[in-house]
Amino acid sequence: MNLLFYNTFELKQNAFVFLCGDDSSELLSSILAREIAGQGQKVLIASTFPIPYPVEGQILVNIEPQLLRQKLTSDPSPIIYLCSGIENDQLIPISPDFFEQFQLSLNKDIRIIIFVRELTKELLAQKNIKHNSIFITALNYQKVNEQLSGFFNDLESESEVTFTDGLKLHWEAIVKQNCPARFSGEDSGMENHVLFLNQVKSIIDENRVIPITRSLGNLYERVFIGDINEYKIREI
């Protein structure tokens, strides 16, 4: 199996994937889960907020950490979702202290994907997360472009607003709709924070994206563009 996204985000070195963003984050999670499984590894998927019922993978409800460790050894299922319940076709988040109890000393054949809109102290306290993780903000470029159109229109009529400062403020307002506040600005708290803009479909899109991302300064360590549906991604 092609491992384009797995290799691009260096999941061999990063066992923990924190995801935030719009529906592109769900698409990215699905393709990463399939590639992880294709690599002969297992992936645990959890969230700090309710997420849609998945179309593939095993769902474990209120499983105890010790039992989960046993299942990871004996159960052949490569994709496992963790939740505390199922309501209205949504997976309800697991307990915030689950991973503290689980003890995140996983072997090399397990990856964890966690959707976040907030970060708990329990997660941040885990010593092996910071140097073994990647935080991905995944956004649909076509939607972001629509939201940014208001900024560009205002910029033309308000010359005193600098492009870079105005863009950063507008960008943070967009990102905060789906991501933790601390991850919309410069203080990410993580060493490996990247941006992925999905549905960048044409050269015109690319030419518009590049000056925008370059003006975001050090909000992200790396920026990627592509189209999940076309199975394309590259760094800019």
C-alpha cells in the first residue's frame, strides 16, 4: 500500500497524532488510519469531543486500560476507536484521564490519533508525548478561501492595516472555530505543529495559498497543501 501521508507526516517517528480542524481532519484521520493499518501497525483513535460514527474500524466502549492492552496483543483489528458511549450516531469522548491510566509507553507497532478542541492537563503531562508527536491543523482550503475573502476586501479599503498583521488576526479567528485557542497562535506548546490545507486543486489555488502561508510567520513549523480525494500532498 502507498504510504504517502504516513511518510509525509513522519509517523514512523511520531506515534501520537493530534488533529484539529474542519471536515478535512476527519478525512485525514481516515487515510492515516488505513495507511497505518497497511504498514502492519495498529491505530487507536479517540477524541476530546463527540465525533461521527466511523464507517470502518472496531469501536470499544468504556474499555479498561488493562483490557485494552490485552486486546492490542490478541485482537487482529488494526483500527480501533475508543469512546465512553454512543449517542445519536456519535462517539462520546473517553475519560480525560484514560491515557494517564493507560500509560502511553506503547510499542513501535501502535499509533494514536486524537481529535482535539481542547487539551487536557492529563495529556500534556505525559512525558513521551511532546517529543513523539505531531499536531496537525487540517483545513479545507476552499472554505478557508471563502472566509478570507472578507479580509481581502477590507484590506483594500483600510490601508492602515498591514497585510501580515491583519491576516494573522483573521486567520486565528478562523482556526479557533475548530482548534484549541493555544494552537491557533504562536504558542502551540508542541514541537511539531504543522498545517495541512486540503482541496488545493489548481495552480491558481497554489499561487494564492503560498503568499498567505508565508505571511503566517512562525505559526507553524511546516505547511502542506494537497487534495486527499486526489491522494496528493506536498510541502510548501
